[in-house]
Amino acid sequence: NLMLLVRKLNKNQRRFFRTNHKTPLPCHVLRYMMAHDNISPTDLGQSVPKKEYQYYSFYQYRNLNALESLRHELLYSLGKRLSIRGRIYIAKEGVNAQIVVPVNNTDRFEEKIKSYPIFRGMKIFSGDIVDLSRENPFKKLHIRIRPLVFDDPDYQLNKLNMGDTGEPLSPQEWHRRLKQRSPNSVLIDCRNYYESEIGRFQGAERLQIDKHLDAFSEVKELIKDPQQDVYMYCTGGIRCEKLGAYLKQKCNIKNIRRLDGGINNYINHFKSHPEEALWEGRNFVFDGRLLEDTKQGKLNEKILTNCSTCTEASDSFQNCKLDMCNKLFIQCPTCKRKNMRNGACSEECERILNLPQEERKIIKEKRDRKQVGYRSRSNLLSTHGTQRFYSIQSPRITHMDIDNYCQEYTTKQSYILEDVENKTKKILPKRYHNMIGAYQSQFLSTIVKISNARHILEIGTFTGYSALAMLENLPKDGSIITCEKNMEVAEQAINNFKTFDVDNRISLKLAPAMDTLSDLRTRKFDLIFIDADKRKYMEYYQYIIDNNMLATNGDPIYNMEPNNLGTIIVDNVLWKGKVIHNDDVDKQTAALQQFNRLVQDDPRTKQILLPIRDGVSMISLK
């Protein structure tokens, strides 16, 4: 009866129930609350019997077929019969898994997984023993079918040979090689910035990225010499294997060594003699263990990060209590117990959290995810007491209320753009932030109208939203050329153009931006919109200006109005507000700072930098 009551309560009601319940809660009720409310027994001053699971990770690049049948078979044999929890991704190119297995079922699991012919020869890496009575990394077994187990920039274009990925090193051999490596070699942490922030190998070069797709271009820049010895590692090994294939086959870098099984395997090997290990800090994991103040993923007591509230050394995480934020931030156990900031990640979130529920509801309704910079769990780490924001959504540079007011009194987007936006959200939910917002689409459309632009070049198509926005005010005799190098998003753009560009005035070139610019160097354009690789903005700009690709008054064939010159519009030039800082900036921020200075100092052009969304520069010839 008590369990039935608890299930009918919402989260806030359960919190009140826990606080006021006078007697210890039964184990099954407590476990239900742990799973749904992210609490631990210590939060209630109670204890429950141990429920030990063995952590495993495994992956393999191998051609797989009949994925739906395989998914159902694994769900039954592993999830139902062996009570395994975790997540398994399967694709035509292979499998990637992180799971926990009841300790009494580990032998049966290893026998079962090896009984599948498609998984024979696959290495299985074991990790920590996880006590589910204290921490709950996975609620159940999820098996998902994906296009690729690990995306690469050559998706469906140039298949990488996954049999040629570099030399795999066991933890022992990796340890020995690192201690003896030459000063000319390079050790690369291939994970995202927030993963390497809290733990890494001594002397490792870190990638300043927040999306793994950026690793392919970033890792190449860290290698100065193709003959250089390159050591790479990641959490479980799967990322390094594809990066190794990319570097060997696309970049002609031969001496690739990677840690077999990743950090998980290294920590598991050295946990019996941690004093010898070269690992420092804590291993970042994408599950519930990240939220616990435990020794999981650690070989020593060294802490590399600080509490965002009191600046004490800490590597414990929690999510912001404000549900419309929910970002991950570092907070020490003491501040968490004292409920500092009421569990909010910042003073602004605390202010909203303390508002009456009706006011919070109004704010949430006004906050469109694209327009005000919602942040996911992994967008913020606080280091040395200083908050560093890495929003994956377009951030707001201006005040929130001003943003909302401007949006409210700007002409609403057309049904065409709304349809493309909704499709992008549904098909590419994790990459939706790459698309400009409705507010900025009206800005672009207005510029096309008042400039009477007829010939437009767009660098960076994504799903075609911005091209269709400019098309709305394009004269009947006008045309748009747009370029995109990613096949996955280009296919979505092509479908959108077929649906809404009935006059075929938009043409898409599937190629890198510099290849497209080279092919079009003899053409002139009234308007060029750039929203692509931020680190190549300077290269795009210099090529356009050096080759006179902007139309001028002296180009009557382009029907320029009197005193009307071609214009370059560049997006993201304020880069989440990070361009105003000079210390400890990532490479993308540094590139945008250099780009803004380059344009400012160029005697051939003039520019105005506007705080619209993530910053927009309008550049024209003098």
C-alpha cells in the first residue's frame, strides 16, 4: 500500500513525504525514490542491503545486419534473463556498450556474449563493482539502433577502413611507453573539454571541444609532424580507434598508438597499485556515478577542479535544480548538504527557482530553447572558482528580458521555416543548436530585401533553414548557392529544398567550403553569409576579398543599386560571449578573436559588429 501511494505522488510530493516520514522507509520504496528522484540512502540517513553489479564496457567495429532482430534478441537474453542494465548502441558498422551485470551473473554474461558469432573475438573490459543500493548508473537496459556507433565527418561519403587504426597498447605497455616517450612525441586526450577537465594523464594535450565531431579537425592541428609519435586515449577506446583510422588514412600520419580499452581499462588494471599510475584526477562517465562523491574512476586523491560555490577542491557533480536549466556543475559535498543556492548552478537560476511556481511557468514558456541558450548537463564546469560557460545552444548576449521583448515584437517566421525547424529538432535533436533561430532568420530575410540582393552565396547549409529564410525575399531572377560538407545534414537540406524551393533557385554543393570558393572564384555575389567552421573564418574571408568575389557598383551585370555594395554577413562572432576574455581561451574562441581583429585592421573593408544572438558582423568594401 505504501508503494502504491508513493507511485501516485509527484516529485515535490515525494520530497515532502521523505522529509516528514517518521519511520525508516522499506527498501523497495527507497530504491524507487533513488531511481526517480536522484537521491541516495545517506540523504535519508538510511541504509539498504548491498546490490552489487559488475561494470563492463565493450565495442567492436564489424559489419552487422538485421539490427532490429539483434536488438530484440539482446534485450531478451541480456536484459530480461540476466537482469543487465546499461546502454548498447548497434549500427551497421559495429557495437558499443556500457553495462552493469549482477555479480552472480557475470560468468553467464561472458559465456552468452561470446556465443554470438558476430561478437567473437571482441574484447570485453571490466571495471568497478557498483553498489546499486548507493548509486544507480543505469535504470534499465537500453539498446538503440544508430547510423554509426561513432560519427565521423565523412559520414556516408568516404568509408574508413577500421582494420587500420593504429597500434593498440595494453595498459602495461601504454604505461611503459609513456614513461619512456620522447619529448618530440605528443600525448592527446581525445575527449571533450568537460571530460578532460576533471581527470587526465600527465602531460596530455587536451582538445577544446564540446562535440566529438570536432575532434577530427582539432586532433590534426595538435600533430605538427606526420612522422611524430602520437599517443591517443579516450574513455573506452572506441573514439581513438576511429580517430586513429582517420589520421592514418586521411592525414597520412603513421605512428599512431592508442590505449586499448581506454581509461576504464587502465584504471581497472592499476587500481591494485595506484601509486605507480600516471593518471590524475577522476574519470568522467556518462551515467549516474558522475553525480556521486565516490572514489569510482580514481586512482589517487588528486583533484583538478573546484566547487563552483565555495571554490574548495572538488570533482563531484550535480544537476541544477531549476528544471529549465538542468546543467551539470561541480559542487562539493559540503555545499550540497547545506543546499547552497538551493541546488541551483548560478545566482540567476537561484533567483528564478525562488519565484512562485506560476511565474516560473511563465518564464519557462517564454524561454524558447533556441533563443535563450538552454544548456545541457555537460555545458558547464567551474574551475578555480570561476564559472566557464560552454553553451551548446546559441547563448543570449543581451539581457533575457530584452531578448524576449525583441522576439515578441518581431514578425513571426513563416510556416515553411517553422516546418524546417521542427523537422530539424526531430531528426537531429543533438545538433539542432547549429541552426540559426527565428529571430536571426528575420534579420537575414530583411537584409536580402533592403539590399535587393540577387546573387547569394552561403557557406554552411546545415538543414537549409537559413537559405530558405533568405529565399523568402529573394527577387524572382535571383539565386542562392549554398555549400555543405556533411552528407547527413545535406540530405535533410536537399529534402527541404525539394519541398519548398519550387523554382529551384537554391543549388547545393556537397564539398568543403574552400573547394566551393575555389570553384566560384570568378563569380561575384551581392551577399555572402558565413556560418561554418569558426577556425576557418579568416581563410574564407581572405579568399573572398583577395579574389574580389563581392559585387560592386562597377558590376552592372549584377544589377547593383546605386551606392550599394556586396556584403559579407558572418555569424557567431561573439561566440557565447567568450571573445571578451583573453586568458585560457579555447582554439575556436582564439580564432574568432583573431578574425575580428583581422577585419578591423583590414584597410579594404569596413564592418559593424552587432550583438544579435551570438554576434553578427556585417562587412563591406570601402
